[in-house]
Amino acid sequence: MDEAKDAADAVFRALADPTRRALLDTLFARSGLTLTELCAGMDMSRQAVTKHLAVLEAANLVASVRRGREKLHYLNPVPIHEIGERWISKYERARLSALSDLKKALESENDE
């Protein structure tokens, strides 16, 4: 459980920064980008983008593959999905269940 908690903490830390979220949005739109391509859309140095990518890779949100001298970066949406399942879906289910119960109660009042 500690390993899963540590992984979730790393994802939340990575997602907390707007620059890292922008990088993820860029990779969502077009995956398999080089550092040069990622830097083109950012108003910061290559070194700063590299540091942000390292945090995203540590959180397993970005995977990279070497192709010759280039390193291609790909979005890994699985950790975000797992966060959604763990932290969002369960709250959504409770709300939908409450709405369903309310609907049934109101319908039973109309039947009387």
C-alpha cells in the first residue's frame, strides 16, 4: 500500500504545477515529441523543461524512448486514470446514488 500511496503522491505533486500540466496537454495533443519540440511551445529554457519532464517521468506520467540521438516523450495516461478511479469516481458514485434516491422518493410521492 505504501508503494501505491507514494505513486499517487508523485502524480499529485507532478499535476500541481501548471507548467507540467501544460506539457501533459501538449503530449496529449501530439505524443512522441522531442525536447526541442516541447520547448517550442514553452516560454522557458531547455533546462527548465528538462527538469519538469524529469518530475513527470518520475511520476510515470511521461515515458521516453530513445530514437537515435533523439529522445521521444509520450504521455502515459494510466496514472491519471488511476487517480480518477480512486479519488473522483467514488465521490461521483455517491452523488449519483443520492440523485437516484431523490428521484425515486419524488416519484413515489407523485404515485400517492
